[in-house]
Amino acid sequence: MKSDGFTDHAITAIADEPPMLEFDEPVLDALPAHDPPAETAAISANALDPLLPPLPGRGDSENDKMQRVAALTLNDVTAIVRRSAQRHRMTRLLDGLGKVNPRKLARARKSYAAGMEDNETALVLIDHSFLQNGSKGMLLTDRRLYSDMAAEPIALHQIRHVTVDVLAESARFQNSPLLVNGQPVCRRQFNATFWMDVLSALGRAARGQSPEAPRSRGDEWGDDRAERSSRRESGTVRRDWVEIAAAAASAGQSVMQIEDELLDERVPRRIARELAEEIHEIRYQPQPDKAWLHIGGGALLALVGIVLTVGTCAAAGPNGTFLVAWGPVVWGGFYVVRGIYRASANKWPMTRFDIVTQWKAQNPTLAARWNDD
């Protein structure tokens, strides 16, 4: 049988190949292993998700693993918490930062923070127990977040989404739990905006990102560089920008959430940041006039009830019946307590129209240009 040249060439090439070597299992076991370095493995694994913390190497000790996971130092965490507390005017928290009651801390570690290590530092303890002994609440350390509502502690680098249940005005006396990654961690959270900001900043910093939440939007809109300057320099603030920020602030959103709303509307970054901070400050500014009105009006109403009760007692005589004016006393006490609480927490209800009106009063020059347009 005559074969063509191609077949002969293929047979010759196959015959010229060296035979495959076969090794027994002992020989294979004796070959040196060529594992990639730990640094290379960590880089290749983290290339899939840049938000993950560096992976520990094969030969790392437990201390090295902890340093890789918790890259933040105590000073870093304290600085982030202090900066957020100053932004939200949390004076009481600033005074007690890192000064947790030892008895409450011991009870918290026994109740829900059993995994807290000896080299962890407690920064803030929120006590929601009935006896105020620290058995229930939330504990923030320089490494983790502990809560009696969470099954396990949450490491700082695991904090990604911090929200709060915004309730209607008619349900203001119900619980508004603080949610971390969709899981409740704290009930009856009256300072939700502060905790949303500080926990989000700690989570970003623990993952090696900027605590100030670098945005992925804003720069890609192709705005002119003159428009990117601050609104004080450019003097251009549109009415709808202020109304969007005011609506977000009236709903209880934080500075970063208000800024996100503005960036979604293609507002330049600097203008969005500056406007969000100003609107948020207007929303939570102290209002002593309203506080004194509530406290004074409530005290006057309670006094009227007491006077009516004393008057009916005197008119009835020793053997007669008298009327106790519980209504004015109860409502007066309620207004006094609500005035004190709102004055201490700056939780005065404000609508979008109220916020826009105050912003226009503080910026008459910029607001006057709305009428010129």
C-alpha cells in the first residue's frame, strides 16, 4: 500500500518523539514542591475582589493573621470615631470615648461579648438593659462590633452596609433598630445618623479604603473643571439640588447618603459634598426656642392641672369629693419630657419646605439667582 508524504512525515515525527517517562509513587513524592509564595497567592486571590483583606500566608502565626485582618490600630479607630462624633456634635460620646464602665464591660463580656480578647480595647458601650448593668446593648471595640441581637461579633472589615429602619411619624415610639449588613445590632437607636457614618467609615478603613467614602460617580460625568469648583466659588446651585438634599435630610439620611442622592443626579462632587454637609447641619441644628416652648408650655399646662386639683379640693371641703385634673398634668409632663429629649438629641421634625426655607435664609445671594433664571 502506497502512502502519501504527509502520512510518512507524521509517522516519522511520532517516532522521533522521546518516550514518556513514568515514575513510581515514591519517586513523585521525592520531587521538591514548588508552591507559590504566600504573597503571590494573596495577590492573585485578592485580584478577584479588591475589597477583601489580604489573605494570611501558610506559615503565618495567629498574631500575624490578626494583624492582616485588623489592619487598623487603636489610634486609627479612635480618630475615626472622634472625627465622626465631632461632625455630629456627640459631646457626651466624645467625653466617654474609651472610658467604658468596668462593671458594665464585664457584664457585657459575660452576656454577649464573650469572644472579646484581652488585647481589645472597648471604645463605646450602648446599654439598653432594664437595670442599666450592660447585659444588653452594643459594644464597639478597636476590632469588632458586639451586640446582644447578633449571633456572632462582626469584624470591622466585614461592615459594608449600615442602615436603620425609618419609621413614620405616627410610629415614633416604636423601636428603630440599627442594621449592619441587614442584621439588627442595636434597638431604639436615636443617633442613627452618627452610627451609620462611623460604622461605614470603620468598615472602609479596615478594608484599606478611605474612611471618607471615595465615590465611583461624579468624575465620570465629564463636567467642566470650572463647574467642579466649590459652589461658593462658582455660585451655581440649582433649586432641584437643594430640594433633593432637603428631602433626603428630612427622611433622616446621613451626610454620605445625601451626597449619594446628589451624585445620582449628576451633581459635581465638590458641590454635592458641600451642599450635603450644609443641609444636614440645618436639619440637626439646635433649636432652643422650640425646646423652651415645649418645656415652658408643658410646665404651664401641668401647673394648671395642679391648680385645678387644689382648687377643687379646697372647694369640696374636708368631707366633700374633689376632681383630680389628670389630663393637664399628664400632657404637661409629656411635653416637658419631649422638649428635654429633643433639645438634647436635636430631633426636631423638619419638612423639606422648612429645610429649604432655612437654607435660602442662610444663602440669600445664591437663592436670589433662582428667580433670575
